Amino acid sequence: MMKKFLEKNWIHIIAIFLFLIISLINFYPKLQGKSVPAGDKISVYAAQEEVRQFKEKEGENSHWTNSMFGGMPTYYIAFSRSKDLVDYSRKLFTANMPGEAGYIFLGMLFFYLLMLLLGISPWLSIIGSVSFAFATNNIVLLDAGHITKFATIMSGPLVIAGVILAYRSKLFLAFIVFSLGMAINLKCDHPQMTYYLGLILLPFVIIAFIDFLKKKKLKEFVLASAVLLAGLAVGAGCSTSKLLPIMEYSKDTMRGKPILQNNSSTYSSSTVEGLSWDYAMNWSNGIEDLLQSFISHSVGGSSAENLSTDSNFGRELRKRGANVRGGIQAPMYWGSLPFTSGPIYFGAIIFLLFFIGLFYIDGRLKWWILIGFALTFLLSMGKNFELLSRFFFDYVPMYNKFRTPNSILSVTTIIVPILAILALEKILNKREIDLKKVIYPGVGLAVFCVLVGLIGPGFSDMTSAYDARYAQMGLDPSILQSDRAEMMKSSSFRSAILMFLSMALIWFYGKGKINRILVLTGVALLCIGDLFSVNLKYLKPSDYVSQRNLERNYELRPVDQQILRDNDPNYRVLDLTIPTFESSLSSYYHKTIGGYHAAKLQRFQDMIDYHITKNNIDVLNMLNTKYVISNGNNNVPDVQRNTAALGNAWFVNNIRMVNSADEEIEALNNFDPLGEAIVHQEFSDVVANLDIQKNGSIELVSYKPNELIYSSNANTDQLAVFSEIWYGPNKGWKAYIDDQPAEHIRANYILRAMKVPAGKHTIRFEFSPDSVKLGQLISLLCSMIIFIAFGFYVYKNMKKKD
């Protein structure tokens, strides 16, 4: 039995073994507990610190943190959900390896399965799988710390395989594969990449519809589509433990509906639901950026590119006596993006084969990939191709909830190698080379690369926004520009040489001069060697650092030590020595007013735009901003204690009712936060009969990120205002007075308030979202459906064999 299995599947076992070895060789530092000190990873780790410490100390998860923006849910930061069967299967598909080591293996495995489904031979499938997984863009994502984006892309091929199976009428298997693929994809936690994946699959469905319609098989199309919808529901259901709270939360973030009617002064808000056009389109490719898909450094590579000491810039630094032994980094990128960590490079040979495939391959798969490729390339240009982008932004559902349009090319890395390998398979199977459809397009693309190298530098001055900084340092920016020109020339010629070598192999194969094995070996070595040599510029094993070295990014400054001597468990810090609202470094040690996240609460963004950036001290006081860090003499960080900070809670002696959100936020320009509460008329029933005579006291007696306990004592009924962020109603924060449910309201646009009865009482706020609990139940049930279906499929097939 085992012998028969091995004889039938030995090549697949070798493929899996190769994928495992490649993953281990490239990412062995990850298995040693090391990490890449990427900026985004450092930022996220800092934002997670409070809930991570809470988990270690209390043994429970908190879905709320006060470490950033006064307080926010952790759904996008450090969401911990209960494990289900899909999570355990994901461990299998990643060979139980951590982080990128596991996900690169998963990506190769899933792409291999997709290739086999398309009828590609195993050896070619291996080449395609490695080329997909190690496309430079994927490695750049890891260098930048975008592990969730990377993981979502790696799981994409299984989703595509499920769609293809459905429209090939293999419905039961399609349901299993598609639902499992969607479940894993969504659990990788990057909704934007999942959305883009769906966007490029839409043309496939439309083309399938036309094909079924022509064949008068509309019923089969409807059935296949229904199976996919069922698979989508079950796959998404496996992630409802996170999706439900995220859907609930997103309505209150910058990506939801604006709260204010007059919000023209807010950069990141919009008059419609979603992000503003300018904010969303900030990272838009230019035409020149698209060249990097097959000419790796045509626009400089990255904004912190490693340069040789023999470069023009390196020689200039040496001439000035600079120590360049540790290497040189310079902003070589000069394209349309504000900055970038590296190119979206598919590989010169993969792109060559893809380009040939556009002429050589027939059928609906080619047309789907062509449309998907064109659509993603044009959409990646964002504001630089406004006609299409504006249409999608205004009319395509959910498109305006996402920013950085250039990132859509991350999903293009899946479809380009599909067509490339299909083209190579057909070339190798046909033997006789079609000059018009293979040689002419291939040689034409290689010649184009030569032309880019020869005349490309003359079409632009190759300036960068960073050049002015070097000019201020006394360096001539033209030195950098000359290096950029050299880089464009050398990378263009490099791509051309690789393409000519590949075309030579194909030509000699067609003429019968070399055999299939030699072509496969040659193309594999050229293709993988090309990608790996470029990738090493952006991520190599020596870039990984130990956890101890990673934590050096959070070393205590004297100002931090001074603040941490305060025994008060709950106060806020405003750090002006860093980009306050674009960095979460301070959140590692403090509960901060600032932070960094693309999906912060809209109300807090409004407070930033209308009050905090305008130094409204009353607003800072009501947010309990007890410490302000700023640069003192010689730019040395200095800390000042704000003695006017109002503390954790207080009673007020006056309520000012307002009729709209605009009035509510505007009223904060002229009010006394200690004596007055601004309350929206939607809460008028709660405070209608409250005759306030301020007296007594209220204080915080226990602090946890997801539970706050106060003690109050007053002779008469009071309105208490808490310096805690409002998130509601009924979205997780539950209030109790003496363990009995109590209603709390919003005050001062952003804070919580509560009617407190006379006498001594214990007030408790607990963050326990019902959406998380319901989601966990649905996730478990849906994962069971997938594996019951899989078990039935295996049983049915085994029974057939018997």
C-alpha cells in the first residue's frame, strides 16, 4: 500500500521537501526566535505591549487597549481569538514553522496545487511556486514588517483554485477548497488584500458567465456560483470571531461614515462613507514605477537603497572622510510614491514568459489574467490615472475604505506567474517554436529593456524629495542623480541579458539542439537566481536580530523613567518629540494621546484635527494628559507635568445640551471641562430630570485595560464624566453600579459619562463585546462544516476505489 502510494506521488513528496528546505534555508533565523527590525513591526509591537503584558500577568485577553489615541479596540492591533479547526489546519500547511518561514512554505504549497489543477507538470509547477513566493514584492513586504499582507497573498492561490474548480463543475471539491482557502485567507488578517483578490477574480466570473451563456449552460453557471457563495459564507464564517467585531468597529473609524457635517478641515475624513480621496490616494504609482515589475531598479529600488562604496555617492562620502565600512544607504528611489521599501519586481524571466503568454496562450484563463493584470496596473496608479480610480473610489462598494492604491500589485504577483508557467509548459510541449507568438514578443521585450537602459535616463532628471536634505548638508544632489541613472542603465541591461539568455534556451530547444531537462534547468536557475539576487538587497539572514536587540528600540529614556515613577495607574502622555500621530513608540511604556494606526476611531481623529493639533488645553486636560514630552535645550527630551489634568473621573455642576455633533465638538472651544459637560440631545432622556448640585467625590480604585472600577460618594445624584474614550453604544463597554447594569452616555464628544445616584457606590466598566462571543461560536461551527465536508469527500473517494 505504502509502496504504491510512493510510486504514484514521489514527485509531490519531493516538491514538498524542496519547499521545506527552501523555507528553512531562507528563513532559518526566524526559527531561532529572531525578527526583522522593520519599522511597522516595531510600531505594532509597541502598540501591543499593554495587552501583551496584561495577558502574561492575568492570563486573559483584552480586546481594548489604552496605549494609543486615548483608548481603542485591539481588533486590528493584537486580536486574540479562540482556536478552531482551520487554525490547526493552518499549522499543517505552514509545517508548524513560525511567521514568514511558515507562510512562504504555505504559499509555495498552495501555488503548486493550483499549477497541478491547471495541468502543469510537477517540475514546472515547482519553478512557478518558488517564483511566486519569492517575487521581490513579497520579500519587501517582510522587510517592511507587513507579515499579515504577506500571509494573505501567500494563501491567495488556494482561493483561486477553488474558483477554477467551481467553474469546471467539480462542485463538492470546489466548496471544500474555496471555503478553506477563504477561511485561511481571512484569518491572515489583511482585509485589503482579500478585497483586491476578490476584485481580480471578478473578471474570471464574468468571463465564465459569458462562456457558459454561449454554451447554453446557464444553469451550471448559477449552480457553480451558488457553491462559491456558500463557500464564501462558510469561509468567512470561520473568521467571524474577528470579522464581526471589525465590521462593528469599522463603522466608527476613519473608514466609516463621517460624524461631522462640516468636516472640510479634516484631512483623513470625507463627506461620504470611507476615506478621503487625497488620503486614500497618497501612495499612487506613476508610469515609471510600473517599469520596476520587470526592470528591478529602473526607478532606484528603495528610499533606503544599499549602495556600493565605489558608487559616485560612495566615492564622494569617502572623499569627505566619512566612515563607509558599515555600508551606505541612500534614497535612490525617485518615482511617484512618497517613499518605498523596494520594487514590485516579478522577475525579468517570469515577466518575459508572462508577456509571451499574452500572445501564445488561448482560452478564458489568458483573458482573465490579462484583464486582471491591466486592471491592477491601472488602479495602482491611483490619482495618476484618476479616470478609472475615481470611478472605483466613488462607485465600487468598499473600494474607498482602503488607501495606498499601489499595494494592489501585491495580488498581481499571483496571476503573473500563472500565465508565465502556462506559456512555458506550452512551449515545451509543442516543441516547434512559433516565431510570431514566442520569439518576436520575447525578443521585443528584451530590446525594450535595452532601449530603457540607453535612453531612459534622458527622459527624467531623476530627482527625489530627499535630495534637498542632502543639498542642505553640502552634498551635490546631482551625484545621487548620476547613480540613479547608472542604476537604471545597469538593471535594464541586466533584465535584457536574462531575457536574451532565456530566449536562446527556448530557441535552441525548438531547433532540437537541447532537451527539455536542460531548458527546465536553465530557466529555473536563471529565474530563481534572478529573484534571489535582487531579494538579498532587501532581506537577508543577517538582517534578523534577536528579541533582545529588537527591544532596544524601546529603551527607556530619562523622561520615560521620570514618568514611570508615578504610581497612578491611569493617565495619559503627549509625546511631541516623535511624529505624535504617526508613531506608536511611546505606547510601549505609556498610555498616550498619540499613536499610529490607519483605522483609529473617527471621533478621536476629529479631536486631533479640531482641537489637539490646535493646542486646546481644555481638551488635553479632560483627556487626563498628565505629562507632556517635548524637546528642550539642545533637542534633549524634557518632560513637563500638567497639574491641570482632570484625572480619571469627576463630577460636574452643569450640563450644556447641544443638537448636533458639529455643535458638540465646537462647544469644546469654549467650556470649563471641570464644571461643565457637553451632552448631545440624543441622551436627553438620561439627564432630563437630573438636578445637579455638585458635591462628593469619585476616584479610580482598580485599573485593567478591559475593566475600570471606581468608587463614588455623594449626597445627591451626580453626573460623572470619565476621561475614557466613548465607544458605543452597545459595542462592548458595559457599565455597572454595585454590580447592577447601568446606562452610560457620551459627553464632550469623545468621553464617557454616567448618572450616579447619591450615596456610596462602586462603578465598574467592563469591555466584553457580544460580537466577539457570537463570532467565536459561528467560527467553530463553520470550521466544522469544512472538515465534515472534507471527511465525507475522502470517505466517498475511498469507497469508490474499493
